[in-house]
Amino acid sequence: MKNHNLLLFFILALQATLYSQTCVIAKTLEGHSETIYGIAQSPNGKYMLSGSDDKKAILWNEKGEIIFDKVVHERSVNDVTFSPDSQRFITAGSDETFIIWTIDGTKIKTVFADKTYVKTVAYSNDGKFILSGGGDNIAKLWTADGEFIRAFKGHTCTIYQASFSPDDKLIVLASCDKTFSIWDINGEKKNTVVHHTNGVTAASFSPNGENIITASFDKTAVLWNLKGKLLTTFKGHTGDINQAEFSADGQYILTASADATAKLWKVDGTLIKTFGENNKVDYTSATFSKSGKFAIVSSKDHKITFWNLP
């Protein structure tokens, strides 16, 4: 029995050591001179894209080398996204526009998309549509070439995030009016959910399309079903949560906060790991790497950090 207990002790110690070793920074990308607001990794995993208050978008390759570094908007770049085939990317700016680019940095089109500023932009999963939202409180649907299709009106404050469902039949909108809404792609509102006590900063669908994760300035993230039933509340951050996202398998949630940490959770609300406990700089955005190996977070100190996932 003594030898069994000793063996168990060494196994647990080894597991703890391996766990602590995996939760370290793998690499850091630097290039911006102001706060980074949006980050994205290309679907094929070959590129990393960021947008910043310095008006620039920067594109990195797999080696961390900068291959596109350009002032792309007259004011801050608030969001960035890749097309599903990784052949295009979009930058969204506070100059009321989003811009469609080829992956080699050739500008395709500048779209005047908002009367105030464009806060969020997303491609549909089939690559046929673009969804934008921003300071005029209206989300808008566009063709992949930037031709206007329809507007989604009803929110009374900035649209912070607009996302497509996996089958592209629904969209979800997060707004600083403390609500999020679910719509049919054809413009019919399905539901408006009132729960958060402050602005809703993020909303996106699970990979299977059955759930939605939201995040808020009220320091919580919440898991919902499509009918707006609350399933799980994620509590632990001490500052505004700026981003929440599902892992590719839908089993985990990644959150980024103004409390200078990012957190990895199970969908049942169990906290697995906090990244950046010793950090003193707000995390502004977070995403899982396409490989599933990293939590990628951006921060107000102009950096993009790749944390090894446990």
C-alpha cells in the first residue's frame, strides 16, 4: 500500500508539472503602436491578422513574419476577419467603412457600412455574405463583394458583435443596450434576450448551432439555448469581458477581460485555467487557434500572445 501511495504521489506530481508547463506563452507577435481591438487567424491556419487604434492592419505568416503592414483606415481598425477559403480578409474601421482585401494585400472594395463606425464584421460560413454592425445600432447584410442586401433594425445602442450560425440561416447580434437578438437571415427577428445588467460585448453560436455564448461589461459570460433559456453562467472575471468564444469542438469557452486575464472554461462553467495572472494590461480579444493548441489573445500593450492550452 505504501508503494502504491508513493507511485500515486509521483503520478500526480508529474501531471501537475506537465500542466504548469503547458500553460506558458508559446510566442508573441508585435508590430502595432496602439491598442489592438481585433484579431483573427485564417481558417487554414497560415495567417494571423490584427487591427488596432493605430489605424493599421497587420498580417503575419506562420513564422510570425509581417507580410502586410499598412494604415488601412482613417481612424481605428475595430475588427478583422478572413473569408472561409482564406483568400480574402476584411478590416472594419471607425471611419464608417469596412474594406475587402485579397490575401496578398490588394484592395478590392471600400464599403461605407455605418453612419458612425463599424465595430464588427463577419463572413458567412459559405463565404457568400458579409455581416457588419456598429455605432448606428443597425446590423447589415452584404454580398461577398460588398453589395447591400438588408438591414436588421431594433437595437438602441452599438452592435458590438454580429455572428452567423453554422448553417448561415440565423444571425446573433450583441449590443450595448444590454440585450442580444437572434434573427432569421431573411430579416425576421426570432428573439431578443434581456438578462445582462450592462452592455453585451460578444455573442456567437456554438459549432453545432444549438447554443449561443454571450459576454458583457457586467463581468459575466452566459451560455444559452436558441430559445433564450439560460444554461450556464461563467463568473470569475473582475473586469468587463470583451470577448467570449467556443472551441472548435464546442466543449470549451475562452473569455478575455479588462481585468488583464483570459480564462478557459468547460461549457458547464468549470474554470480550467486563467492566463495572465501577473499581467497588468487589459486583454481586448481572444480566439482559439485553428490547431486547437493555443489560446490567442490581444491586449492594450499592442501585443498578440499565444498561450499553450493545458
